[in-house]
Amino acid sequence: MPIDKSKLTKEMLEKALECETAEELMALAKSEGFEITKAEAEAYLTELDDFELDEKALDKVAGGGTCYTAY
């Protein structure tokens, strides 16, 4: 059964990004109360490899936005 991504926290995603194998991700998921198969873990790892920040997140990381001294 796929994980309800709305239940994932930022901390869970950060931990998942550190996993290098399906087994590590499966153990992490289990410790967080989720059960995933090896095939699901491999699919999630592939998805995490392709993870990109959206435009809003990129602006925050890059320091984009309005400068407070402009006012």
C-alpha cells in the first residue's frame, strides 16, 4: 500500500534522503510506523533521486525575494 505523502514530515523526508538502500528505507519506514515492500522502497528511492525543489523553495534557499532594506 502506498504511503500517504500528506502524513510525511520534513524530518522524515530528510531522513529518507539519507537512505542509500531499499533495506535502509524499509527500516526507516517501519520505525516511523509505515510498512513498505522492497519494490516500493526502491521506487521511493528512485523518486527521491529525482527530487527537486520547487520555485518557491529555490527562492528561499538562494535568498530570493524582496530585500527588507528596499522599503
